[in-house]
Amino acid sequence: MATFDVRFLGCKVSHLDAQDVRARLLADGHSERADGDVAVVNTCCVTHEALSKSRQAAARAARTHRRVYVTGCAANLEGGALSGLPQNVIVVRRRSEDTPAAVAADLGALGCINDDARLERVRAFVKIQDGCSFSCNFCVIPLVRGGTRSRTAGAVLREIRRRVDQGHSEIVLTGINLGCFRDREAGYTLARLVREAGETAGLARLRLSSIEINHVNDELVAALRETPTVARHLHVPLQSGDDDVLRAMGRRYSVATYLRRLEELVDFNLTADVIVGFPAEDERAFANTLRVVQEARLTKLHVFPYSPRPGTKTAAEDPVPAAVKRERSRRLREHSLVACLEHWRAKLGREDVVLVDRPGRGYGDDYSPWLVRGDVGQLVCVRAAAVTDEGILAA
Ligand code: SF4
């Protein structure tokens, strides 16, 4: 039997992929220990910084573990991004769905003794789709994860049932490009899946991890609105608030479309990703982004300074100086904090149901952060008494 530990870098999909490897190794009879013989590092390469952190994590793990499996996006990047690591590091270049079996086969199975490990403490992330066929000009994801493919609706709904039975009160539907989910044979779109997943008995809250604006259509909006368990939160990547930059990025929407489609969701807490310092972004374009994040009433912004990724259409372009990217990131993050505070203040005196996910902290119905008392995993009904930079203080 091997002892192992699994870590991940990057997004929720990377987290889920790491959990899949973890579940598979547990099912094979290996046991988890912080200082195990074997480490699995599920990596990210979405920015230059993410890639170098992934490399460092693999090198660090190689010093403290007998064997290290490096999996995930960076492992699939062309061009030897992870070459030159110590000899006890094995780079697993496989699609996400084939990775657990590849690691397990290399490690050797012991027989199934624990085939339904409870993987997360509070909310459970359920992958419904992987890959992306959009090919935005800056994005390496389609190159390392492949085109879009979906799980069957039946498999997703069964997993949700199982996770709720394990005690998870919140489910997050997760994928690389969630709106591409389709189960044509069974006749499911994302909207239908949301409606049926939301009806799972015992489920308190259902969320989407992120959705492209192209997929925010009437059918989906109706499903989000009419399913009582759906959280009033939506993360809709903006990337830029300037039409010229959006075109140069190869995004398939205009600012007007972005704003129009979110009009139906004014009572939702809307959050977004924004890239700063994209090659076509001058001061005027950046000012447009600042204007649009306000107009769209976005609160939390995940700001990414642009870094060229190998193999992408803009791989050779990076004219915006690093200091300018830092300054634009700072301005957007500052705006984001102000917008969050304003959103939280509007809740003062009102009640919310908060899922406690760490000691002293949790998230309300629209994914606003709260500072609360209560046991981890518990849903508590609270009233907003004050607001701090970290969230809403419960009375
Ligand atoms: S939609 Fe664009 S940014 Fe998002 S994963 Fe696909 S190619 Fe990348």
C-alpha cells in the first residue's frame, strides 16, 4: 500500500481533477497522509505565474516524496514547460478523464476498499463537462484540455444524489465551459439539468461555477429564476469591457450583449474574470472596462494580468509593460472592493441563510461572504449587523 497526498493549483476544475485522482487512489486501497510516499500535483498553466508556481510545487514535492506525479493542464502543455524536473517526477500527459486510471495503474491497485470517499467538507463540486471548443486567442485551455465533452445527465444527477446523501448541502456544477453541456441522447441542456439537479431532495443550494455570457439565454435565466434552490449568484467572465479588445481576444460577444443579457439578473450577485494588459488594451480601452464593470454591477472581480501562453494566437504579443498591468489590476481590485462593500451594505438589517464552510465564515444565498458563528457544514439563519472588508458581520 502506498501513502499519498494530492494537491492542486488553479481553478475549481483543477481541484475536481485532483479529487478524482484522490478518490481513485483511495478506492484502490492506498491511504492519504500529508507526508506520504507519493505526491500528486495537479497543475495549472493559465498564466505564466500559474505555470511557474506549478513547477515550483512539483520541485518542492520531489524533495519530500519518493515519487511525484505531475498531472493537469501544465503537464499537457507543449514545449517542455515541465522538463528538467528531478528524476522522481513523472509527468502524466493525459486528458483529465484518463488521468486517475493512469496514475493508479502506475502505482498499482490493491482492490476496492473505499469507493465513495467524502471528498469535500461542505460544498461538493460536481463536474458536468470538460474542455472547450471556443478557442479564444489568448487561451491555452483548449490546447491542454481538448474540445468540449459532457458527462451524461444521468451520471451527473446520480453523483449529486450521492453527494447530498453524504451530507453536502451545496452542490456547485463545474466545468471549463459549463454552457456547452449537452446530453443530446437524453435531451438535456444546462437549463434542464439545473432544474432537475435543483430538485434533489435534501439539497439546500445549487450554484453554477461560471458561465459564458453567450450561454446566458432566456431558457437558462428562467431555470435559474424558477428553481428555488439555485443561489442568486452568477460568475460571468467579462475579460474586457472594450469591443475592440474583445474582438482581438476572439471572444464572441460585444459589450452591449454582455450588458443586455445580465439585465434579467439585476437581483443576482454578479462576479467576473477580467484580463488586464491584453495587447490591444490602451488607456481608453481600460477605461471602458472600468465603466462596464460598474454598469453591469459586477462585485467581486478576479483580475488576471495578461501573460502570453505558448501555442495561442497571441503567444508572441505582450506590448503592455508589467508596471501598467499592475496599476490597472490595482485599480480594478480597488473598484471590486468598493462594489462588494456597497453590495454587502445593502443587506444591513436583512436576513440570509449562510452555509458555514470554515470556522467563523460562510457564504450567503448570493455567495456574499459572512462572518458568522456556527458549526462547519451548518446552514444558519442570520441578520446582517455590520460590514467589514472581509464580509458581512452577523448580529
Ligand atoms: S471560453 Fe475562451 S477563455 Fe474560456 S476556456 Fe474556452 S477558450 Fe479559454
